[in-house]
Amino acid sequence: MLIPSTDQEFHGWQEAHSQGYVVNTYQNPSPKYMVLHKADCRHLRPWEGHTYTRGDYSKVCSEDVQELTKWSDGLGGSLSRCRSCQP
């Protein structure tokens, strides 16, 4: 599991793990907002001027959806699934 600290690290992980999964959550992870995406989801593609790991949100990455589910359970939350990529 990886919690990238920079957009470059996040997008590098995406390229190397295109079959993986990403949880989008608040900068301070909260059970109130945890959305599971496929690593190649269109919502996570690099857009100029957009940040992914700074500001209000952070990412948690893994090739194993069960690992991310266990992580979210540990915070007292549950993952909602992106309606676009249907992970």
C-alpha cells in the first residue's frame, strides 16, 4: 500500500500499477469520504493545473482491493465505489 506525498509519485504509481486501485479521501483520511477507483479511472488522469495529493484530498494506492478495504475498515469507514470506473 502506498500513500503518495506528491502528484509525481502518485502518477508514477498509476503507470506502474494500471490494474491497481486508488482510494480518494480527505487529506486527513476520514470514514466520511472514501471513494474506490480503478488506477486507470478517468477521474484520476493527470490534468494540467490539478493536484491529486495536496490540498483537500489524498490518495491511498494498492494492487489489492482487500488491503484497501481493510485499511478503510480500520478507520471505521467503508469504501464507496466510483460510478464511472466501477471497481
